[in-house]
Amino acid sequence: MTAVDLFLPCAAGVEAFLADECRRILGARTRLLQGRGGVTVEADERGAMALNLHSRLAQRVLWPLAYGAYRHEQDLYDLARDVRWTDWITPAQTLRVDTTAQRSPLRSLNFATLRIKDAVCDAIREASGERPSVDTRAPDLPLALHLTPTHATLYVDTSGEPLFKRGWRDARAAGRDVTGEAPLKETLAAAMLAAAGWQGRAEDGPLLDPCCGAGTIAIEAAQIACAVAPGLARRFAFERLAPWGDREGEWRSLREAARAAVRAPAVPIFAGDVSFRMTDFAERNAERAGVAHALQLKTADALQRLAPAAQGSLMLNPPYGERIEAKGRGSTRPDALRPGAREGFDAGGTPAAFFAELASHWKRHYAGWTAWVLSPDMKLPTLMRLKESQRVPMWNGPIECRLFRFDMVAGSARRSTD
């Protein structure tokens, strides 16, 4: 087997959690380097398969092909021509090149992408007399080109579709939930759970998401508690690539071992939403994810729902709009019913009132619980009149957020100005 330095990109702030996860998947002695935006880990073809199957935090698993300095697009072409493309693709197969850059001096990334594609096609045509086609939707060989100001790295994307796509979302609702909001990515939900140290063990205690929306956090937690491998219900690009062509038995063995590892949860996982529509949507998602039996879903107002256990963890990505308005409550502002308003807090009005009331409810009824709240508003503790015990930087796509931890003690944890 060939050991290479795989690169696993992840959201900013998740690198340390991903490094720990790689060691759990590949072994404590695995050589890795934690960097900005991802982790480099030494692994072979089997390791790449295992990381694709089991990683909850990585966005992709990238296999390096070429690395070198560049100044012009021709340098990129020459770099790509040095790769033995006949080991990776045939004329009957398809390819796609995706390019990312950090302060690249090139004027056009599209032209850089084109030159890599030309190099691959020219090499295959020179060897066989035919050239492969480009497929931007489902290519057999997905390539990733990354440019720094001085150097270029070319990878094979062994994942294909990004790893947050676990394979259980309804294709009709892909990219959005039924309210029109962009759903929380599964990789970010997993990062929230990792930051909280919640692993579904008995000592971790129950988990509750009282504003569950499509159910992403609760479903991810249920899969962790049930030891369901995140990639068990999907396919990967490496399954169509020549270097893995004679490893079908190994891949089958990895998947069978993952299926055999599935277990009953050691702790209960609770979730709910004020919207009947969202609770129903979350329930159907949980069924497709194979963890409906591990979730207790309930349509309820987060401001009225009582603690389901003496202690545990609250984990939520708070919504806005109609999903924080309880049944029968009137909205004080027209934009309180606007769906999809996740990207900022109103300075006054319904969101601020909601969070203040939510904190009061927690102090009265959730003493002994730990609350973890993801928010782009750095002043959320002030809105909630609570003192955070921890704040973890995280990015929700392009939005800089913090995961705030609040330790709930009855009648305390209040700010001195409260």
C-alpha cells in the first residue's frame, strides 16, 4: 500500500477536534500535522477509505498528486503533465477540476482550472488516442487544485460529494429546509458536539435540542450514540477510481465492520420544535438516517418545555422568525415572521426578548444542565443575561460564530447588571 500525506480540510476552529478524530480512526500513533483549515495525516488507500467512512468533521479527504512552485498558468500545466494520469482515469471516464486560492497572483482561476483539465486530457489522448470528458456534476475523477501565492498543490478528491452529505437528507429538500432556511451542515453539528465533549456515553448524560429545525444536531448526536458511521449510507469517488479497483474486498470489510458496530444508545436524546411542520420533517429525516428509535421528538415551545432529566446538555443553533413564536403568541414586529433570518440578531424586538426569556426559563427549570448555543452575535451572553463559561470560535459557512457554554445553576449565573 502507498502511504501519502492526505489533507482533510475542515471549518476554521475545528482543526484540533479533527486531529483527535483522525487518531481515533487510524490509531493513536498516526503521524499528522494540524494546520490552519485542516489536518495533514499520513495514510494509505485503506486509511483514505476509513477516513471517508468514519470522519464526522472533515469536509473532504484529498489525495496529493503534485506540488510545486508556479508563476504562470503554463507552470500549472507542466505540473499536471508530470502525473501518470493513466493510473487514475480512462478515456471513457469523466473529470472535474475545482480551484481554490489564497492570494494567488493569477488573474483568472477559471483559466488555471482549464489548464489543469487540458493537461489531463492531453496526457490521456497521447497515451490512448482519446480524451476523457468533463462532468461538472458527478465526475469519475474529481480534482482539487489549491494555489498559494507561490505554490500549487493538486489533489484527487477521494470523497466526491462533500462529507457533510451523509446520505439521509431528502433530495427534494437538499440545500434548504422547509422554512427556506439553509440547514446546519452535519459537519458543524458534529463539531459542536465535539467541542462540548459529548460522545453519547452514559457519563455524558442526555442531550436536548429544543429548537431542532430539520433535526441535524439531534440526528448527528443519535448517530454518535448508536455508533453509526457517518458515511455508511452514501457512496464515494474513490469507489470508481483505478487505485481502489482491487480493494473492493477491503472496502466491503470496512463497511461490514461499521454495520456490526452499530449499537443501542446509552443515553436518551431529546429534540423538538415549536413548529409541527419542522418536528415532522425532523422525524422523517431521523427515519432516513436510521436513528428514529434513538430520538424522542416532541412539538413544544422552547420557552415552556420542562427539563426531561435532572441534568444533561442543551445543544442548539437558535432559529429566528416563525420558529421562535409559540402557538398563539402574537409577533411584535412584521420581520419576526421572516424565514431564513439566521445571520444576525435584531438589536431589539422579538429575538432579544426570546433569548432573555429563554435564559430565565433555563434558570428556573434546567438547574444542573449545561447549555451550548451557537451564535454569530458576540453579545449573546448580554442578551441572555448569563455569564458564559466558555466560548469556542466556529464558522457556519462564511459566518463567524461562537459556541457559548452556559452552566445553569438555579437563580445564579446572572450578570451583576441584571
